Amino acid sequence: MSPNDLLASGYRMGLHMVHTMTDDLTAPEFAHQPVPGTNSAAWIVGHLAVTARRTAERLGATDLPALTEEFIGRFSVTKKAAGTQTELGTKGDLLKLLDDCVDKLIGAARTLPAEALTNPPANPSRFATNYGEAVLFGAMHFTMHCGQLSTIRRSLGKPPAV
């Protein structure tokens, strides 16, 4: 298995985990914020779609879903407690957007030249020392949010999904 295949697999598994955590949620459950200041599953899925699209674009993917600046802003990190989250979109629409963005990201990751993985990261951070690690961190970002989805599930009285 190539490094590109491993990166693509990280996103495939992350997407699968998101679906495992959300597929059985009703519309009100998808919008549920477990405590004031926390995000709903709807926000998390929209946020992951926005970040997956951004990563896919950085990797050279084309024909990506078009997103308005308003939509991107709605799902961007603010470093503040979340307010009441309403009108974020339907579960079906947000999950389809996430699926489409991750599909494009996986396709682009598979064709990324191997030498590009050792380049400096596009967005330097304390977590990634090169481009390959930055792409991997994006897949890890999915699992971090799956922990939040698990908390949402438990706050609704649902059993663990994993």
C-alpha cells in the first residue's frame, strides 16, 4: 500500500465513522446541541464538508461542489462557544455534500505525486512537519469530531456506535 493509499484510506474510514455516528439520527437529533455552547451533528458534518472541500482543492481536485462564503462562514471555527444552531441544512444535504467532498479529496490524494508529500505543509501548524502529515492530520480531524458525535449520541440516550 502506498502512502497515497494510506492517506486516502484515512479519509474513507473517517467518512465511514461519521456515517456510523449519524445515519440513525432523526432530523431533531441531528440538530441537537447536547449542552449550551457545543456544536450539533449538523454543524460538525457541515464543518467537515467545508474542510474536506478545502483540502481537496489544495490537492488539485476539480469539479468540487460550489459553496458560498456565507455557507463556509456558517461552518468555520470561531474559537467561541457555539450559539443556537438553526437552519444549517438538512441531514441528507449535509451528508451528501460531505460524501462528495471526501470523494474528490480521496481521488486527489491518490494522484498526489509522492515527492509532494515531503514538501512544507500548505498551512504550517504545530502538528504537521510536511505536506503528507498535513493531509493525514485532516483525516485525524474527522476522528476528533467523531468523538463529539459520540457524545451527542450518548446525550440522546443512544448506544455507542463504535
